[in-house]
Amino acid sequence: MWVVTIINAYSRENNLIMFEFKTEREAKENFIKLQNQKVFSEIIYAYNPATTLAVK
């Protein structure tokens, strides 16, 4: 998953807006179009069953 985060530090609320994309290409195309301060990142999920918390 790819995420583009818009940081609007000039608003009173200091808003963060996040857009999620399935492909890197789609994320990059939208990254170019978006205005303001922005961050482009890849989210990598790691799953290790041995480290999961068991609740009884």
C-alpha cells in the first residue's frame, strides 16, 4: 500500500490528510497533482504468527 500525506500546517487545525493507493504508479501520479507540503511513503505489513498476542 502506498500513502500520500498532505500536511496543512498553515491552517488553525494543522490538518493531516492521507490518501491510500494500491499501486506505486497510481500514488506517484496523484502525488504530482496534489498541492501543499506532502509526504510519499510505502506501507509494508509484516505478519509473524509467533509474535502475536493470544488473549484468553
